[in-house]
Amino acid sequence: MTRKSGWGASNNINPFSVADDVISKNIIGIHDSQATRHDVSHLHHVVKNIVRSSTLTGGDSLDLKRAKTIELVEDTIPNSGFMPSYSKLKEIACQMTCHPFNTKNAHESVVGILERLKSYSWDAKAVIALTAFALDFGETWRLSLTKASKENALELHVFRFGEEEKQPSQHQSVDLITTLVDRTIQLIDGIIWLEKLIADKSYGSKEVPTLFKAPRDLYTYWAILALLASATQMTGLDWNIRSEVVGRLKIVLTQLKTDQDKINGEIEKIRDLTWRRNVFGAPSGIVQLIKALVFPRDSNELEIWDNTSQDWVDLGVLEAKNLLLFISGLDNIEDEIWALKPIYESLTKDKDKQDYKILWIPIVEKWDKGEKEKFEYLKSLMPWYVVQYFSLVKGFIPLQEEWNYQGKPIVVVADGRGEVLNKNALHMIFVWGIKAFPFREGDDEQLSHHWNWFWIEAKKVNPDIEQWVVLENKYVFFYGGTDITWTQRFGSYLDNIKRDSILKQTDTYIEHFNLSRTDPNSESKFWANITNSFLSKIQKHNFKTDSVLKEIQTFLSMKNEKGWALLSKGENVLRLDYNEAMMSVVEGFENWRNKIVELQGFENAFEYYYSNKVSPNVPLHCLHLQLNNIRSRVPMVYCPDHSCGAKMEIECVNYKCCHGMHYDDDHVNEDGDAHTPVMKRLKS
């Protein structure tokens, strides 16, 4: 369907019987999308008030015998530079009244006006049409709309039916016109509202999609069509046509109202999210922080469940308290609950810690009967405060953005002012328990010094280690590996060394412990806690400067190796390495045993042989780091080797670094002996 140009442009379209998209496609070509935007609100305000103050819409029906005086005060004069020319207004007014209007030419008439207003925005088109509508009926009211010149004065002629022969014959028709004009003004108000929001550029199409999808072209089309139907009242337009226009306007206004409600809802979501982000960034207190995380912004009745009293309490009970915010889903969190229980008991019993409370905040996107039953069960395991809010928490987005929540449990530590002291203290709690109190980011630093992170776990799997390293300050070999044969062989060599006379001569005492010979549950828990130590520190993102982090990472990379061993003097770790190097040292004991006396110490002799005879002949070993049950984002990991420091390759959730080398073949035989490797440089 093609459209002819000019006033004669015509489509055989009946706007009352075709779909909206047909009309839209037919008129979009006569709109300049780059049209300059104008502030039309001032002109619209004046014209709207004049029309509504006239006898047209001044009451329940037209007052046909009494002229109303329109009081025009100075502040109703528009101060905007937007002013259509008088000649253009007369042209459009003539099109409204000088041509017959019926269902056959209704579309053609609207298109004719739109063509003359092509270079204007949609709201300007509607306001110009309304202004033209107010011309050429009854007495003349002259208003100076600009202060620059009388030549720009605009004559507005408002409705006043002073002659009996111009009165409509039916009171019903008069009421219909009143309704028609009133609905048209409502529609134009909506068009201006939409255009002003777009012109403001505060929101984009992603944030407020309905604003940019709202059919402003169709709204303007129907506003102009309604003005055409109203302007032809003096020609005795058929009552049925006006009734049809009124009915269609009702539908259009309903759609406009729907769009406005959606837009307001989308804007409110943006404002709500902005408020929550601002609170997360600078809360006024701990209660406001919890409200921003969980509850609706306008809610004043904020309650949480107190498992101690088994009753609801106002959120205000947490005012000025330091909180451990336990944030999690409902699946597989029993371990976290058991880890937090000793913390709760200590906080409750210790008077110096009673300003610290624990609050569980469950995160569930869709609550159903099964989820609620699971929630009740988990709640029964907890003695602390619980948020019972059966909707997704309102602050879910900033929870992800600011605290890196990705579905795994976290414990956020915040003080009474709402300041976050640690975005996730859970790893710290798993490793150190109440020793890490008050769980601030960095409180585990002192605990981690001198391999404390290791000794805490080692003493758990073998209580004798406490005696060996603390009370007796012995040399201790702590070793393990996936190859049972290797670990047994390594232990046999150590037993032989312990019995050597040189050790008795020098008062050297050695103990050793094979981790792989302990029960599987203890070994699994040992590595899980070492992993938590690593994850707790990695949140600080200081790989290249944190020596303790590198130590933990190096040790953790041993987990799935064939064999490894750690040597310490008391709690002072002297050497940690893989099976090849450590086996070579103990196998060659006869070659360095005399150095114990010569170099005045077992560790000096060990280090001499290791550094001078073994290490130079043992090929570089690829580091493989595997992380399980990560409760936060997957960290970027660098090789801890001082001579390397390269970013480790990620293999699913495994990390690998060969220090710039690639091994074509496995360079270690079944007995743990080193072969000469074939190496290739990786391409950069």
C-alpha cells in the first residue's frame, strides 16, 4: 500500500477497522526521527486551560447561552521559545473545519495534518493541533505569548456558542463532545509525558524498555483524529461517528495508562536499585544495610525471627550491633551451620563479644512448599537470628555486585555502622574458628604467619605433632601422596635415618608422619581446611606480595601428586618439595650424614645436599592446583615459584603451571626416579 504525497495523500484505510500496526506503518514515513525537541509544556498548559475553561468542558454539559469570562494571569503565559507560526495554525485549523470528516476520509485528514507537522516531535505535533483546534470559534482572545514583538502575538479563539442556530440539536451530542475533548486532552498529556521522559535521557531502552516501545505515533494519530471529530461540531457531524471516536479513545487511553504504569514500575525499579546500591556503599547503620539487602524500601514493619526466644522481634534489636551475616541458599549448608555454632556459643558466653550477633539470610529465587519445609528444618538447627522473608531478597543485585555472592554460602562481617569489614569470613571461620575473631579482613594474617595455617590442621590429624613441634622442637617429616608404595618407601628411609648413630651423637631427634596412612575422612578434611585457608587469603588479590599465600598455594598443589614431603624444625618449616627431590635426599643420606657435624646441624646438612646435589638435577615440576567447593568467584591464580610467577592455566577448576616449560613425556618412573626430561618452550 503506497501513500501519495501532499494533502491529497490518501490510503483507503478505515482507522476504526484496521490493526494499529497498519496505521503505524502508514504514518511513520511522514515523521522526522531527528526532529528538534521543544519544551511544549508551557504552551500546552495555556491552551489546555483555555479550552477547559470555555463552555466546552466547563461543566457536566455545554452551557450554550452564557459566555464565560476567561481570566488570563501573567504566570499562564508560556516562557518557552516554542511558538508555531500563526499561518501554520490557521492552515491546520482550516483542515479541521474546511473539509468534510467521515470514516472514509478520517485517515486522509490526519495524514494531511501530520505531513504539515513532519519536522516536529510527536508531542509538538499534538500540541500544535490542539492550539489550532482552539482557533476560529466565537469571540477572539488576544494573548501576547512572547515579549519580543507584537508580530508574534497569537490569537486564540475559544468556544462560546452565542447564537441559537449553532447549538447542537441534542443534549446527548453535547455531552459526547465534552467527553471527546476531555479524553483528547488526557491523551495529549500522556504524549507530552512520554516525550519529556525520552528527552530527559535519564533512562535508556534497557532500563525502561516500555518507554521506548510505547506507540507515541499512534497516540498522536488518535489525538489529532479526535480533534478533527470535535472541530466539526458546527457542521453537524454524525453522532455515531463521534461515539465511535470516543469509544476508540477509551481503548487508546487504557493502553496509555498501561504503558505509563509499566514505565513508572520500571523507573521505580531503577530508583530502588540506586537506593540499595547507595546504601551498600555508604549505609547509615547496620539496620539500614539489612533493610537494603532484604526488605522493600517503603516497608516500615521489619521483623526477624529470634531462635532463642522462638518469637518475632523488630529488626531494631540489631541496632548498633556487629553482625555476621550468614548468607546462603538452602542446599548443603549443614557444614557451615556446624562451623558457626561454636562461634555463636563463644559470642554468647564471652561478655566482651556480646555485641556480635549472627543473622541467617536465606537466598531463594522461587519459594514453594518444599523450599519452605527445607527452610523450617534448617532454621531449627540454628540458635541465632533468622530472616524469614518468602521472596527473593530485594537487594539480590547489589548482593551479587558488591559482595560477590554466587550461590555458595558466605559470611559477611559488618559493624554497627553498617561498614563491611569482611565480604566473606567463612573460609577464615572454617580454618581458625573463634581464634579469628573479630573476623575482619586481615585478622587471619597473624594467624597465618610461620605456617600456623598448616600446623593447626596437622595437629588435628595427629595430636602427637603438638608434642613434637611445640614441646620438644624436633625435626618432623610430614609427607603423603597418592602412591602408597612411594610413601612407604620414604618412611622406611626415614626410619633408617632415625637409627643412625650420627643423630645420637649430635642429639638430633626426628619424627615422621605419613598423611596417606590416616583415615580417609581425616585426610579429606585436612585438605578441605587447607583449601579454605587459601580461598580466605585469595580474596585480597595480593598474589605477588603475599608470601604466606604462596606457601599455602605451593602446599595445596601437592594434594594430588604421587608423593611430597615437608621438613620442619619445630614449627619452622625448612623445606617442602615433590617426591623426586625429597626421595633423592633421604636415599643419599650416606653422602651427607657427615655434614651434620661439619655444618653443625641436621637442617644445614640436609639443605646443603638438597641445594647442591639434588635440586640442580631434578627437572622443574608442573604445579597442579585443584579447588573444590569454591564459595565465591573463581580466582585467578599465579604460580608461587619465585623463579616463575606466571598466570596458571585453568583446567576446569584445576590450575596448572609448568614455569614456561612443556613436558612431552612423563619424566618420572614408577619408583620415583627422575628421568632426563624432554622440554619445549611454550609459544608466547
